[in-house]
Amino acid sequence: MALTTTATTTTTASGSIPPLEFSSLDDITAKHSTLRATFRSGRTKDVEYRKQQIRRLYWAIVDNAELMELALHKDMRKSRFEANISEIDWCKQECLDAVAGLDDWVKDEPVRDLPLQFLPMRPRIRNEPLGTILNIGAYNFPFQLNITPLVGAIAAGNTFLLKPSELSPHSAMVLRKIMDEALDPDSYVCVNGGIDETKHILEHKFDKIVFTGGRRTGTIIAQKAAETLTPVLLELGGQNPAFVTRKGDVKLAARRLLWQKCLNAGQVCLSHNYVLVERCVLNKFVDEVKKQYAIFMPQGAKASPDFSRIVNQHHFNRLKKMLDSSKGTIVMGGSMDEADLFIEPTVVLVNDIHDSMIVEETFGPIWSVLPFDTLDEAINIAHEVDPTPLALFTFGSDAENEKGGATMNDGFFHSMLNQTPIGGVGTSGMGSYHGYYSFKAFSHQRPIAKVPAWTDKLLRVRYMPYSASEYKRHRRINAIKPNFDRDGRVVKGLRYWVSVLLSLGSKSAAGLVFRWGVLVALAVTLGLKRKSLGM
Ligand SMILES: NC(=O)c1ccc[n+]([C@@H]2O[C@H](COP(=O)([O-])OP(=O)(O)OC[C@H]3O[C@@H](n4cnc5c(N)ncnc54)[C@H](O)[C@@H]3O)[C@@H](O)[C@H]2O)c1
Ligand SMILES: CC1=C(/C=C/C(C)=C/C=C/C(C)=C/C=C/C=C(C)/C=C/C=C(C)/C=C/C=C(\C)C=O)C(C)(C)CCC1
């Protein structure tokens, strides 16, 4: 595969982007040992230091916003609007959320369901930084997908090494500039490179590896990490299905699904690969997609300033081959221009789940439509194509949507917010991040307790010589009896009815407080009334 490297420096009024320069292997090794030494020194654990670094990062993003726009345009012809809404604004929001939330996030957490007798030991959970985090990024949202983990790693008190994708070379160089300008170079560094450099990086020990990219590369990374028992957070792709039934809003489905295949020319891990459409609304759906396309891009995608290009020749060829090999019928789009790396938003009607348009992730502006007759049949197809896709979209009735939509009645809204965790299961990845969830992903949840000397009286049963009578007494006081019988049924004994009475029938703590509040307010009001009547 040919490397996409820039030959010349790209300049604008707000600065310049030099050609992609790979870091030397010696430099990578030296930076790695600095990061490890800094972590051991404890510098990155200081919460004020973490906040200051994130604030500096925020301002570097603001100051380099124009260069980020330019880099994204050069790399994928991403529009200025998309550059801002899905990358620059996103990264700024991550910084702001982390700075605002950090004092709260770092607080020790209580242990859930702690038996009362252990309260004096004050057991709690402390979020400790893991150490040095490695992030290997994908090309499609180079700022969002690299800066988001960076913010989380800083917030959690780690040091961090970033290796952006070489397929977005301009963005990779701007990322390095932003990090060099804003951040403590002993704690957070960006190195650039391709496969050889990444392999070299992986020869070093990290405390967690974050990888965003394809399943094939993800497997290589996970295997390498396993050699040193290094945990991984894998953000991979897959064949995401969408479902449209006659009970859904077909026009809305067409509009929203088309949007997520036009955003970044469909180079979005969360966009759908194929749409399962109930046969009776198939024609209506296809017609609506065409109508929406004409509304989104009246002069066609090629002339639209909003529509991105395919990142490089290799991916263009991959998509072209997928279309050329399909046995389906193109019902919208189909045009392409190799010189411009342009592929039109294209819909292919297929009737075989082994079609080239279904068996691989498209990761581009092309997608297939597959008719179905019953919802169960559609669900079975989705299970067969990819049992663990990264995302799933349903446009049906409420009852149908409840059968499993990750986003109902929309595209990937569930992962379009900084505050929601993103992450797949099975072959679409492991772990999740964004905002507070990044903080958790890059922290070790360490249980701690402070056990006062006087509690030895409570704990004496644990000491040798073990005593049967002490143990009996301990069990009498501490052992809780189950509230279920041998068939798994809840036994409604005295304890059950007492707890129903005390909780006033509420199942949640909030409900309990509310009901008791109402009861007390009623009692007080009645009491006051009786008084005013002189009773
Ligand atoms: N789950 C998510 O959040 C998410 C987000 C974006 C993209 N993706 C997925 O990423 C894929 C597209 O991105 P991509 O083409 O950049 O992915 P990719 O797997 O080709 O590359 C990702 C990174 O891995 C490195 N790499 C590639 N081959 C390697 C090797 N043999 N050894 C070591 N490192 C190697 C690259 O330099 C790059 O930095 C799609 O499958 C998409 O679904 C997932
Ligand atoms: C309801 C009221 C209002 C609300 C307005 C709202 C809700 C506006 C929403 C605007 C949105 C949602 C804009 C869309 C932005 C697109 C984004 C952020 C794209 C993100 C892309 C991502 C996350 C891609 C990820 C890719 C990955 C992970 C992999 O490849 C008011 C406020 C207008 C008024 C009151 C009522």
C-alpha cells in the first residue's frame, strides 16, 4: 500500500504544516523512557497539574483550529463545518468537561452494599493512574479519536504516548504541533510513523494500549499486548445494521441514515453497513433516500463543498472492488472519479447476505439495502452477518425498537455525545471511553481501607488459634439468610414485609425518600390543621 505523505510544507496565514516526518526509532525509545521516569516521579498525579495541562491543551486547540481545519481538508477534504462540529468542538468539549469534572471524578468512591459492621474500616475505592498509556489512532477522525483518549489519560494522572495514523499525514503533524506546544514534553508526547515505527513502539512496555482501527490490526495489537499482559482498549469496526419496518417513520429513516453515510463520506466506524428494510416499504425507502440526497446535495456530491473524499488510493480501490464485485443493483449514485478519490453516496439493492457489499465493512459512502419479510428474519440475518457490530439502528414501532436498537429513530446519536461511553463488544472491541468513562478506563480502581486498632475486638474471630465457638457467634451475628428458596422464588417472610413497610413500597432510594417526605409533610399539615382548629 502506497504511503500518503506530503512532499511539501502547507502554509496558511495561521501557520504551516510540514510534511509528515516519521520519528526515529531511537527517539521513540528515549521518549518512552522519559515518560516512564516521569510517571515514577509522581508529577502527573497532582490534580492541579492535570487540570493545568488540559487547560493548556484546550487553548492550543483554539489557537490551532485553522490548521486543524486545513489538515482535515488536505487529508480527506473534510469540510470546515465537519472539521469543527465533529473534531475541533468535540475536543474542546472533552477538555472543558474534564476540567470541570475532575475534582469530583478523583474523589474516593464508596463501596456499594457494604455491611454495616465494616463501616468503621471506611473501605472505599480510589482511582489510581495506570502508568504510561499508548494510543494508536485511526485516520478518519484524527483529532477526535486521539485527543479524546489523551484528555482522559491526563485526567486520570497517566503519562501518554500518541502514534496517530500515517494515513492522515497533515493531521498527524498538527497533532504533534499541538502536543509539543501545549503539554509537558516529559509527560505527553506524539511520535509519528507507519507500521515499522508502531511495531518498534510495541516492543516497549505500556500500562494500557488504546487502539482504534480495523479488526485485523486490532488482533495484531492485542496479541502483542498479551505477551506482556498489557491491558487493551480496542475500538474496532464491524458491519453495523439498520432496520426499517413499515411501522417506522420511513422518511426520517432515509434522511438520518443517508446523513451518517455522507458525514466524512461514510468513513465513520459507527455508520451502518447495510439496511434491512421490510419488503412492503422498500420502494418508499429507496425513493425517500433519493429525495433526501437531492435535498442534501442539490448539485450532486461531487460539487458539494460538504462531501469528503476517500482518504487514499488503497481505500478507493478497496471500495471500488467491493462495488464491482456486487451482484446487487445500484439504485442510487454509483459514480466515481479516481483522480479526485471521489465516490458518490451509493445504495445497492442486494438479496444475498454473502454479497461483497455485506461481507466486509464498507467504511465509505456506499451501502446496501436488503429486504426482509418478518422482523425475526431480519434479526437472524443481522446475527449471521455480524453478531457483535459496533452500532445498531432501528426505525420501527416502540415495541420493535425495544428489541435491540442502540439508537432508535436516528443514526449514531448514542455515541455522538462527549458524555456517553463509546465501545464495542466481541469483535468490535473491548472497553469504552469518552469524558468520565475515559477517566475510569485509564484508572485502576484500587480498594483501600483504614482499619483502626480498636476494631480488633470486632475482628478477633479471624485470628489463630481458630475457635469454633467464636466462629459460631460470628455467624449468628453476621450471616445474612437468603430471601429465596431452593427453586429461586422470593420468600416473603417477616423481613420482606418489614422492609416493604419501612420503604413504603418503594424500590429505589429516591422513591423511599420521596414517599417518606410526602408522609411527613402530610402528617405535619394535618397536625397544624388540628392545632388551628383547637383540637
Ligand atoms: N470503534 C471506533 O471508535 C473506531 C473509530 C474509527 C475507526 N474505527 C475502525 O478503524 C478502521 C479504519 O481505520 P484505519 O484504516 O486507520 O485502521 P488500521 O487498522 O489500518 O490502522 C489503525 C492504526 O494502526 C496502525 N497499524 C496498521 N497496521 C499495523 C500493523 N500491522 N502493526 C502495527 N500497527 C499497525 C496504523 O499505523 C494506524 O495508526 C475501520 O475498521 C473502522 O471501523 C473504529
Ligand atoms: C432541543 C433544543 C435545542 C437542541 C438542539 C440540538 C440538540 C442540536 C444538536 C445538534 C447536533 C446533534 C449536531 C450534530 C453534530 C455532529 C456531530 C457532533 C458528529 C460527531 C461525529 C462523531 C462523534 C463521529 C465519531 C466517529 C467514530 C467514533 C468512529 O469513526 C436547542 C438548544 C437548539 C434549543 C432548545 C431546544
